[in-house]
Amino acid sequence: MPLQISPLRKPFYVQWLWLGLILITLGIVIVFNLYVEHERAAIREHNRLLVQARVIAENTEYQLKSANLALENVRDNLAHWRDGAELQRVMRHLKAASIIPGIRTMNIVDKEGTITASTRAELIGMNIGSRDYFQAVKRHPSADMLYVSPPFETIHGFYVINIIRMIADEQGEFNGMVSATLDPEYFKTLMMSVLYASNMWVALAHSDGLVFLIMPERENMQGMSLRHPDSFFTQHQSSGEREKIFTGIVYATKEHGMAALRTIYPTDLKMDKSLLITVNRDFDSIFEPWRQNVLIQGILFGIIVLTSTIGLFFYQKRQRKFEKEERKIRALVNQFSLALDRIPTYIFMKDQQRRYIYGNRSTLELFKCSAEELTGSSDARFFPPETVARLQESDTRVLIHGEDTAEKVICKSQDGGPRIYWEIKTPIYENNMPTNICGLCGISMDITELELLKEKLEQQARQDYLTGLFNRRFFMEQGHAELIRAQRYHHPLSLLMLDIDNFKKINDKHGHQSGDTVLKRLADVMRKVLRTVDIIGRMGGEEFAILMPETDLKRAAEVAERLREEVACSEVTLETGMALYFKVSIGVASIKDKDTDLNALLNQADKALYQAKESGRNRVCIA
């Protein structure tokens, strides 16, 4: 008699059908999500590379504009040459113009190709008439054109690019040129500054196809020609677009990469040739995180398929053997445990003797032990004595008194810094009897970053961001409290209003950054001269207020005069190296009766300050 395979009952068949549909749907969702993530990674890298290319291009365009202005300035001053003294003055002007970042050398060349003036004395008298860049200007003369030479190797073995302005005679014909040599070291630093990964490189090339620089440096790359039908350089120039992204094999390096190319051609400059920047990153490294994600999701999907299939099989088997309830509970427990392991919170359980009997994955990772090592361990194994005492106290409240606790726990981390946890504990009852406590369950969350952020925000709410002094709002709060205290106990209290003299001129002449430096220097002087009990606040702009408890008007005036003298002697060194001195005017006021409020006191001191300003500044006036 042949074997007969009894068909699955309809409910079991439907379960397998649903499982298959869910797994197929899940697989489609995962594949679609991976596809979207791949596209996002590509777009994200496109944007990053383009941004880096724009940074270099915009900086280079700025340098070209600056160098062009310097060349035009030198060329326009050539008409004033009359004698040796004038020549020396123009030579000094030439050297001053070459100070612009990115310029290595500046030369003046006559129509025969002889260098008549140079920032490098050893070049004066040298004839460069046979050089290609000289001949290019001579063959196609234009007084309005900025000529950009192809890269060429110097006698010192490194490549440079010259930018040139033609000198015309009275008839507008070629009469020489003024040239500036771009400094490779400046552009190397600029190019290295945009590299955000170790597998990147940046190249700067001439529109003729010759490589000027590549960073990090590679052998035999400088001077290499990129004019090849398969090169990104040729494809970019053929596209006519200003910037473009390419993916594939890089012609110059034979590497598989993603490259952003951008043409450098300032719109307000007339240049005979342009430059081109390339920012490239290794293609495989761009999608390495994505491939790892594919592997992880693939493994998880396989685990899900295997787990769900096996789970359904055993579920049906339990149905056949009338063990549905027991196995269902076990499955729920397993799923709950897996869910707890995925929660990024420390979840644990202890018995009546305060020994650990369970910890989720986060807890095990925190304690750096296995589940077997955790079981039976006490807090003394993982925490310092002071923290153990605190934990045992809260455990006692839960295990003995049946309380639910929620509190902060502070302990030292392995690096010695404090870590702050928010810990919640609740009792576990045996047989659902509220009087029979068999253990506790705890949840602990690391809130260190949240507490630090809270502290930082509180500090920002009361401090002036520039000087570190109290801001106006917090000064007024502290001032009101101090005024009430002084009036209640009949103690003296004085207020200084201080303003920097001619601060607007400092900003206009030296720039706002120098003005900020002056404000910070003044804050430092006030901290040095005044007491720690004095309340210093920045009221706005260059105006400051100082509240001086336990200080009468005479003593406050003396302190104000000492502060004024200390400020007058203070020196601020600007970025240019120049020393800057500044002065202040100060108004002094003191409470005279118990009805005086803070605003009135501020008005009195402000009037005295105004009097000091009107009296010639750099002085102290008393209200």
C-alpha cells in the first residue's frame, strides 16, 4: 500500500501562506531600503565632493582675482618710472604686491624677454624670451587678458604656473609683461584642507590638460597630460558644464573612484585659459558602510526567515501534541528577552540577597561580562564602595519596604570621569502576593550627556557669549537680589557704569574682530581688579555695569579710578602685531535711601557716565 501524505489542515496552510507573504514583503522592503540607502550614500558623497571642489575653486578664484589686481597695479605704476629713485620705489611696490598669499614671485619683463625687475634678485637680467609663456603673450597680445601659463618645471625641480598681464606701448602693441608665479605650497595646504578621508586625493590641472598639483603627492603625476578620450578631464570639458560628477576608472591613477570636477574661471576675469580642480575618493570605500549594512540586514533577514519558519513549525507541532499553551509561553519569553536585548537601556533583576539574576545585553556590555558571570554577582564587583552603599540603600527600600524608587546615581567611569544614571526600581512579588517580595527589577538609563547639556544651557542663559561675564538678564536678577539684601540690612551698595571710549572708531579702523578682542581684554582686566563678590555684567555693546556690595560711594570711586588706570595701561595685540590701547569712562552711583530700585541706580550711574563722556572721556564721574 503506497504511503499517503495527509494534507495540512487549512489553518496550518493559511499560516504558512501568510508567513511566506510576510517574509516576501519584508524582503522587498529590505531590498528597497538598501537601494534607497545606496542612492542616498551616492548623492551624499556627490554633494560632499562638490562642496570640497567648490571650496578650492572659490579660494583659487579669489587668489586669481587678488593676483590680477596686484599685476594691474604694478603695470599701471610702470608709467611713473623716471629715474633710479623711482625705480627703487616701484621695486618696493612690487615686493609689497607679492606679499599676497599664493604668490611666490613677481617679475617685470621687457619686450625682449629680459627680466628688469623681480622680487627675487637672482632673476634680474635673465632672458626668458624663448619660454612658451612669453611667446604666447607676444603672439596674441591683449592688454585686457589675464594669461595663465601651463604648468612647467623650474630649475629647482617643482612645477609652477605663471599668471601674466601684458605691458602695452603707446600704440597698444606688446612692450613686455608683468608676471606672478603661483606658490605651489599655498595650494598644497589649501588642497589638503578639504580631505576628509584617507582614501581621497585632490588634483589641480591646467585647461591644456597638464597636471599642476596632486595631493597627497604621487610620483610622476605633476606635468602629466590628461588629454585622453577616456579621461574624466576630457569628458568634463566636452560637457561644457562648470562642475560635474564622474564615476569609473580614473585615467591618471587607474583607480576606481568617484570624482567631482569643477572649472575655475572667475566670471569677472578675462582669462586665456582656465584651471580645473578634481576631488576624488575611492569608490569602494564610499559604499563600505553600505555593504556592511547589507551583510548585517542579510544575516538578520536570514535569521528572521529561519526563526519564523522554525517557530511556525514548532507552533504547529505543539498544536498537534496539545502543548500549545506551554510552548507559546516559552516563545513569548524568548521574544521578550530578545526585545530587551535590543533596548539601549540597562535592564536587570536581583534576588532577595541583592544578587543579579538577569541583565539584558546592554547591562552585560556595561559590566563587560557574560550572562553566566553576571548571575550571582553583587554590586561590589562592578562599582566603587561609595556607589555600592548608595545602591544598597535604594535596594533595601525596594526589597524590605516594597517602595518604587526613581533617582539619580552618580559613579565614576573607567576613564575616571563621572557618569550619571537615572535608575528606576520596583519590587517583584512571588505568586502575585503583595506581601511576599522575592526580588526587584531595575531600569537604568545613562543621562550624562543630557545633564551636561542642561548644565551648558543654564550657563549660556546667564553668561555673555563673548566675554564670559554675566549677561544683562542675569545681572538684573542678581542685582535686584543684592539691592534688596543691602536695603534690608542697611548696608552700602554702589554701582559702576563703564563704557569704552571711541569703541566705534576701533571697530571701523581695525575691524569687529579687533573690537571683540578689546571687549574680552576689558573683561579680563575687570576680573583682575574687582573682587569676586562684585557682580559684573555686559549690558550691551561696549557698555558694562558693576555692582559692588558692601561698598560706599567714596570707596567705589577709588576702585573705579584704579580700574580706569589699569585699563589705560592694558595692551591689546592685534593680528597684525600692532599694539592697541583703549580707555574707558566710568559713572559711579550709590544707593541713598531704601526706596531706590535697581533701574534708578542704573540711571544715576548712566548719567554720571554721560557726564564723564561729555567732560572729555577717560575719567570717572560721581552721581
